Amino acid sequence: FRKDYRQPNYWIKEVQLDVRIFDGETKVEAVLSCELNTSVASPGAELVLDGEDLKLEVVELISADGSAKALVEGKDGYELSSEGMVVRGVGSNATFKLRTRVAIEPEKNTQLSGLYFSGCMYCTQMEAEGFRRFTYFPDRPDVMAKYTSVRIEADKKQCPVLLGNGNEIDQGTCTDDPSRHFAVFQDPFAKPSYLFAVVAGKLGGIQDTFTTASGRTVKLAVFSEPENVDQLDHAMVSLKKSMKWDEDRFGLEYDLDVYNIVAVNDFNMGAMENKGLNVFNTALTLARPDTATDGDYERIEGVIGHEYFHNWTGNRVTCRDWFQLTLKEGLTVFRDQEFSGDMGSPAVKRIEEVRILTAGQFREDGGPMAHPIRPESYIAMDNFYTSTVYCKGAEVIRMYQTLLGRDGFRKGMDLYFQRHDGSAVSCDEFRAAMADANSRDLSQFEEWYLQPGTPQVEVRSSWDASKGTLSLTIKQKVGAGQAHLPEDRRRNKAMLIPVVVGLLERGTGKEVMPSKVLELTTEEQTFTFEGLSTEPVPSLLRDFSAPVKVDYPYSDEDLAFLAAFDTDSFNRWEAAQQLGAKEIKKVYAAAPGSAYQLPAGYADALRRILTDKETSDLSLLSYALVLPAESALMETMTPPINPVHLHEARGAVRKAIATALKDDLTKRYQELSPAAGEPVVIDGVNAGKRRLRNLCLGYLSAFQDADSVALNAAQFKEARARGCMTDKLAAFGNLVEMPDTPESKQAIGAFFEDAKGDALVVNKWFGMQAGADVPDGLARVQRLMEHPDFTLKNPNRLRSVVSVFGGNVANFHKIDGTGYAFMTKMVLEVDKLNPQVASRMALTFSTWAKLDPARQALIKEQLAVLNSKGGELSKDTFEVVSRVYKVA
């Protein structure tokens, strides 16, 4: 519980490690320099060390004169438990050193937490609680120590490359065994244990340098398996862009002499910001035009930036405890969003962020796992690396900038680093820095850290023609976003909500009032705008100024007007989304089998977007033409909801759009088609062209007729020849939904053959088939799992099939319950191997309360099966299952 935070009895001031890697066993010797924390403990207090799955060999107390005293198990020495070791025989000295040696087996570590073996390398993942699987230590983020000597030793042939945090200060051949070598690393900056890293293996790589603003030269390197070295250039370019951007935008310069990135195939997360030695999932590092899509390139740039930006927001200033995770993650997500927007299109990036938020985080807020961005309690910390902590946390940071302005936000950041560099702090310290730097009272803003659920805001307008005034009455429905939660998890208090508003002249689209920040601080407030000649159309929550749901009675005509003329790019997109949502809900509410025809006004609005030749950013047009996601729609509908019926309703609207705009879609597709032999260029302009072209292809594929099959087969062939994965994957995704055609079967074989064993390309091959909207989806997934290249032990491969199937609405939610039973079986199997991945798979059941009664009953049966396993489940999966089952 967050309220129970207490500092440790001892601080660890310095750490010395000797890591000796052998085949089948690794020895880790640690010397901890301990200092009594006199604010909470007295001399002789016990030293609490975390530890899991460690074979303890030595425990010694080292006195000031260097003499060592072996401690024995017992009340006067140390006591072991499944969670660690309590050392009681430390004596009365305020400072002392403790030496331990343990043996671990990284080759058997399928949890991928701690030190483990992946393909051709040993590597670590310590966040959140992996260091305790490496050695005995107070494994908590507020214990920040200097790692003055980390010696890594391994076989020269098996592990020719040795990497650690910080700067390499020594290396050489082992004197007692010339077949082995070592390297010693030193990190001059204090860090928590979760930022420690070791990598040893057969690696290839590329090198470069970066000159900082103060003139220092930093050595840069990106490593991977040797066969993937030709896919590392984009990561290096992205790193250098990140370093320059952080200097320009926030005045933050890199602080070590070296910065290494290592791409690892087996990795639970996306990437890890270990000080000076980032470890990345290969999916977020490797890219080449024939193996990676435009989306992959964009994600890699963003995540490379994210991990680099952590050097200051997370490493130099870190979290006091894990409840404060959003302090580093929400802030750093915001920073990487700003970076990606500056590197490409801010408007497109904002739309992409909000699509993720409304389709994923809003769903989390509306379910049994809802929690504030700063949780109050947890069983397994790994379960709180959530979209709420990350994405909603970033929105909370963005609201500071909206309220204080960009310059004011920078002032707050400067004061934050000035006060807390080298410290472990809480979210309250960040809020205080923002408030103090700008002389603002932000006490009410704390509610964003305390309340779960998505706030709901109602806006109503009143026009007074005689006075030329428009009044907007804005009401926050206090507690409405928490109504689904138990009483003890609700907090019904008004929040500080920045609502950015603009006013547009009806008919011409002229902006009669530019964006203005309205601060909603009470349950209801009215804002009046004067000097208007005609009643304007309000543009509300511009740039999505707060993560809330807004209710305003726009007419279809108003939405079509905003979609065409709003000067806020985000709200143009949002208006098109609302038009699409209305149509889907209309079909959903109609009697099954009812005929549907696209309204002329909506068709005209979409046609204007599709044929727009003035907008240079074609990604904006593409996103405006995409129908809202079903998960986002469900958060705006009243339960019970039949998910398959909703899926079919969206499909009906999609096909109606294709029918109404077929000629325009065909023409636009042809206009955007590359010339014969045209090279594949990776940049924002060309990505926009491909995005819009493939959107047209997707709509034209809705007919699933001979023409659409031929069109996709032709694009697939052309993309193979050009080496363009973006276009190839788009055509492949359409063809696998026409599974009985010769063209589909040929594409499935050709795609796999082209992969030539490239794990990330093979993941795409698996994923597209697992997500295909076909009647026998589950049977196809089960056959995919029989493929020799499928494995449960690699998280990327597992997610490409099982997790993707969990998002396959028509098949996962089949009324016979087979999809639910399959997922239960997989959760139980995977939980024995990798609890972090299994717990996330269990989350597929979290929306059960919104579904129709028949599906609710089916999911409850599966939750009962999972819950009955009780003590057999990992704490990660138990926490998710128990929370979801409790509501059931």
C-alpha cells in the first residue's frame, strides 16, 4: 500500500559485483557498503535483502579493517525465506560491508526477469523486481547506490562481447584461464538496482559518436545478433536525433562517455533504460524497408527516444517507490510524444496518441482493473506497467503544459532537476516544482493522481443574438467515471480540467476565437464569449486538452462542418470519428438483417477528405477516413453489448463506405501507386502516401470479390519486388481474410519464404493470420501453434498468435465460448513459464461486465476455472484473475 511507505533501515552507498558466467551456472559475488539510516533505525537494526531463486554460498560481514566474519544461518546471523534474507548479525557499527555469493541458472530462466539467456547472449531485465533474482539486495527504487566496480567474466568464444553500465575501466584475459576474459565497468552516478544491466554474448554492432552541446564526445554503439547488423542504422540515427532534441528542448545533456543499445529477441517489454546500456526488444530496434513497416520505423524512433530521455526523467531523478511509477513513465512518454511530433507531424502524432488512449486506456479505466495513475496498492508490481500509468500519465503531464504554457512547463522542469537531481522522489515533488516555478496553486490538480476512471464532461451552449454572446456551460459529472467500481475505490471530488475551446464562423470556417484554455475547477461553470456577429460552432477540447469524455449535442451538419473546416487538426479528425461512430451505432441498434445505406451527407464529408489535394500531410487524411475502433466505441455505449454484433455493424458501415466511394477510392489508389522501379523512401511524406493508398486498398477489399483479390495480389507481388514491407503487409493482411483463394494461399507461402527465418518478419506472418476475420479463426490459430517456428517461450512469438487472437473479436467472442476456453488454457500454460505475459493475457477477460448476458456467463465460467487454481497461479496472474473474478 502506498500509505505504508517507509525508508529502509540501511542505505547502500556503493556496490561491487563480480559476475562469472559459465555454461549452466553463473556466480554473482556482491559487496555492499551499508550505512545505517538513522532517521528510521538504531544501531544493530536488521538488514532486509530481497532474493528469489538464488542458491546462497557465502555471507560475510566485512569490518572497517578489512577482516571478514562468516555469518551462519540462524537468529544471530541471517535467516532465509522465499522472499529473501534478513541479516541480524550486523553488529552496532553504523557502516559496514556485506559480502554474498550466489549461484543462478540463467539458461533456465523462462520468466526473463533477472539474468537470462536469449539466443546468442546473456542479458538482464531488472525492472521492476528482477535484481532480487540476480543477487541479494534491497531491491527497491529509493536505494540509490554507486556501482563502483562491476566485473564481468565469461568464455571468449561464447561471449566475445561483454557490456555493463557506465564506462569500461579495465579488460583483459583471465590469468587463471586464458580461454576466458573479463571487463570491468564503473558508473559514477548513483542508481537504483532496477537500472543495473549486464550483457555478454556473440554480438555484432555498429558504432558512431555524438558531440554534446558542451563539446564532449560520446561513443555510441548499437548491438544485435550478427546476422541483423544491417537493420541497426535507423536505431542509431534515432538515438542521435534524441540526444540533440533533448539538448534543444530541455537543455539536458548526456552525462557518460558511452551509450550502448542491445537488441534482444526474448524480451517481456518494449525496452529498458538501464544507465548507459539500454536493452531493447528486437521489434523496437531492427528495421529495413523490406522487413519493417512505416509504423515500425516510427515506433522505433519513438521508443529509442523514450529510453534515452529516461536518462534524466527516471535515472538521474527516479521514483521513491513503485507507486510513483508514472513520475518517470508518464513524464517520459510525454517527452517521447513531443519528440516524435517534432521529428514528424505533431497533428498526426497527437491523433495516434489519442487513438491508443481511447481504444485501450479508456477501456482499462472502465473495467475492474481501473486504478489512478499513481496506484494505491498492488500484489505484483509488473501488473501496473499499464496504459493508465503510461498513456494517461502522459496526458496528465501534458495538462501541466496546457495550463502553464510551454515556457512555464520548461521552468517547472528546470526547477525539478535543480531540486532533485540524484534523488528518488514522489509525484508530489514534481507537482510542487511546476507550481513553485510558475507561482500557481496546483493542489487541486493532485486529484488526477488520486482518482481512477475516465472523467466525464457535459457541455451545453446558449446563443444570445441580441447581445452577440455565446455561453458555454461546462459540467463535470463528478464520480461518473468511477460508478462501476466498488465504493472503497471511488473518490468523488471535482478536478481541475483544462478545456481548450475555439469558435468557428458557421459556413465559412473562419476562426472567430482562437484556442483558449478554460479552467474547469468546480462541478459546473459557465463561460461567456462576446462580440460575435453570428452564432459560431464551438470546437471543444482542442488537441484533446484533457483525457475526458465530452458530451455535446453536435448535429450531423455541425460535425461535417468541423471535419471540413476546423482549424484544429485533431478536432477535424475527431469530428469524422464522431460521424462514423453515429453510423455504426445506428446499424447496431437496427434489427438484424436490416438494409443499410450510407447517408449522403456522411458520404460527401468522407469524399471531401478522400479527394482533398490541398492537405500535404496525407496521414491526416488517412486517419480521418478510418472508422473508430470497436473498443473505443464500447466505452461510449450502454451495456449490455454484443461485441460480435458491434463488429458486424462496423463492417457493414465500412462496406457501405466502400460502395459509395468506390470510384473515388480506386482513383486515389491509382494516383498514389508508385512508379515502376520507384525506390522505397522512408520519411513522413512517403509514409503518408503509403498510409492513404493502403487505406483505399483496405476499403476496396471489403467486397472480397475477384477484383479486390486481384488488386491485392498485384500489390503483394509489386511490393515483394520493390522490397516494401509496408505495402506488402497491407496486401497480405487483406489476402489472409480471403483464405480459400489461390492468391491467398500463394501469398501465405511466399511471405514465409521471403522471411528467411527473420524472427520479426515471421511474427508478422503469424500475427496477420491469427487476427484474420475468418469464420474458422480459432482452428487456424491452433494450426499455427503446431507450426515448428511457434514457441510459447518467446514473448514476441507468443503475442503474435495468442494475444492477437484475443483481439480477434469475431472469433474470440464466438457465442459457443471456444475462444474463451482457449484463452484460459493458454493463460494456465504460459503462467508456468512467464507470469508477466500470462497476466496480460488474462486481461482479455476484463471487459466481461459490458457484454451481453450469454457471453458474461461464458466468461464467468472461465474466470471460475482460473480462480480455482488459487495458489498454483503466479502472483502476477493471481492479482489480475482475482480482481476480475471479484467483480464477476
